[in-house]
Amino acid sequence: MKKLLFLDQTGKSGGAELCLLDIAKNYRSSCLVGLFEDGDFRKRLEQHHIPVRVLAKRSIAVRKSSGAIAGLMSLGQLIPLAVRVATLSRQYDAIYANTQKALVMGAIASRFSHRSLVYHLHDILSPEHFSNTNRRLAVLLANRAKLVIANSQASRDAFITAGGNPALVEVVYNGFEIEPYQTEARSPIGLEGRFVVGHFSRLSPWKGQHVLLEALKYCDEKVGAIFVGDALFGEQDYVQQLQQQVQQFGLGDRVKFLGFRNDIISLMKSCDLVAHTSTAAEPFGRVIVEAMLCGKPTIAAKAGAAPELIDHGINGWLTTPSDAKELADMIESCRQNSQETAKIAAIAQQQASQRFRLTETNAQIHQYLEARL
Ligand code: UDP
Ligand code: GLC
């Protein structure tokens, strides 16, 4: 078993962090997770008895869209952290960077400590997601790694298009513990008598909550929606925009915003259907797989990894990103053909519980690490 220093820039529990949590469970006795910010994610790691340390005094102020100047201005923050990571990494076989800023730190630190670098790529390195500078920097640094684990074929392809070395990349999907999905438990959601569409994502413009709100306008009155998730990275303007949309479309009694929740499985089980509505390419999309594992009919926006997870009409449905009318038609079609819809959802549940087993994805990662480090 390799000794790994995992690095992640955030203390929040986003998809990349939940994926890391599941991988780190396998390395509990031989790893440390270093975070650049404190938060809920640190607590979750501790609950699972995974060694964790917050390495930065305050979070790093570079965004996905930042250019070179903002990057340089943050050097004052970066250097002390890189020194800390380099010193710490001497006790490990490899530095395993889980996010972009972790990659920057990890690459600098690995130069000094002569430890191998592994990069888990959870992003689509395309112009719609990242500035030119950040794309170039990510590829330049990732090409120094011994191994790049891409969370989907779509992330792998974008990495190579951006100049990434194909020989470094292995695709490993997110894995899931299947057993918790077998529960019959339901969480109350308070939209009795309605056909409930669930949306499970942080509130952020590219996650497209506004598309589902608009789709509700074209659906039967009986159709309502719950939005589960919070503005994890400070997208307060978007939250306001969504609230205005609810007022403007008169959806007050058909829609509920439930904030960030930890009972995702029983909430999903309470829904009649789950919609994923990202307007930009989704690098993987844990919520799509989670909905399939719950045995819920799943509609996803056809971009990024969604077509790798869903075969349209076979185990779910794909719609054109940002097309609210098409989404509404699809919701109505599922609602009105309930028997056929249930059959497809059952196939999805069965397939997903074979394809996305955590034991298997963790075994793949273990094998790649043993082979490349
Ligand atoms: N999630 C959660 N509570 C919430 C909303 C979302 O635990 O209130 C989880 C969700 O179940 C999924 C993850 O957050 O596992 C989001 O991952 P995904 O890959 O779908 O999107 P990301 O936010 O990472 O881009
Ligand atoms: C990132 C991506 C998301 C993916 C998750 C886990 O947060 O945005 O699509 O599912 O990582 O790999």
C-alpha cells in the first residue's frame, strides 16, 4: 500500500471531495489529507477516521477564470503553503492532488521533495470552464505527474485537447457504496399530491437550476420540484435570480429550496424523477449515478460525461442543455408513461449498481498507483 499525501483546496463537500473521501477510506492507515481551507469536509474525513490536517491559514484567492496577474498576486499566499506541503510530503511516497490549486501546490512541492505526483482530474479543461491561463498551467503541471486519473472519458479528452499527455491518463469513474441505496427510507419534502422532480446540486449558474424552473412553466400544474444544495462557492446573485424566477413564474407552491442536505438518498427516494440540468459540460456528475442507484427515472443534460452514464431511452434520458421546453416535454412524457418509465429506471438501477461499485473503482486506482509509482 503506497503512503499518500492527498491535497484538496477546499473545506467544502463538493463532488470531487466526496469522491476523495471514498478513495481515502482505502488508505486510512497510510495517508494524510491536507486541506487548504477548514470546513465541513474536514469533519466528514474525521468521522470516517481518515487523518486530515488543514494546511493553509486562509483560503487561496484564485478563481477558475483568473488570469496571470491574479495568479501572481497570490504568490505571497502560495509560497509558505508550498514549503509546508514539500516538508510534509517527505513522509509519503506520493502527492495526490485532487483539485487545480492542489495540483499547483503539489507540483511545486514535488520538485523540492522529489516525491511522485498524481493528479485526479475532476474538471473539463475547456474554455467554457477555465481561462486560457489556468488551462495552460493545469496541463503544464499535470504533464509532470506520474499518473493522471480522469473522472470520465470527457475529462480525459478535454485534457488531451488542451495539450495533456495521453500516456499519463487513466479513466476511473467515481465509485459508490451500493448498500445504502437499498434503503426504503424516505425524507419528507412537503409537496404532497404533486409529481416531484428532484434537482440535487450546489446552486451555481452552470448547474442550471434556472432551466428546471423554466421547464416547470411548460409542465402540468401537478408537477413540482425540490432543489437540494447550497451556493457552496458564494453564488448569492444566482440564488436571488432563482428566487425572482419563482415569483415571476408564480411557482411559489410548486417549488421548495431545501439547502445543503446530508440525506440525499432518502430525499431522492421521495422524488418521482431526478433532473440534471448543467448548461456546461459536466465532468462526471455524481448526482446522475446516485439517481440511477436510487431507481429513479433520470434525465440529464447531454454534454460532458452524461452520455457516458446514460443511454438515451435505455436507462434514462438525455436532453439538450439549456433547452427548458425539451426538458418539460421529457418530464411530461415520463410522467404520462409511468409503466415504461419505471422499467427504464429499474434497468438503470441494476446497471449502475454493477458499473459504479466503489470496491472496483478503488481497486483500479490501487492498481494504477502500484504500477506507476
Ligand atoms: N450533495 C449533497 N448535499 C446537497 C447537494 C449535493 O451531499 O445538498 C452531493 C451530491 O449527492 C453529490 C455531490 O454533492 O454526491 C455533487 O457532486 P456532482 O458530481 O454531482 O457535482 P459537483 O458539485 O461536484 O460539480
Ligand atoms: C467535480 C465535477 C463533477 C464530478 C465530481 C467528482 O466536482 O464537477 O462533475 O462528478 O468532480 O468527480
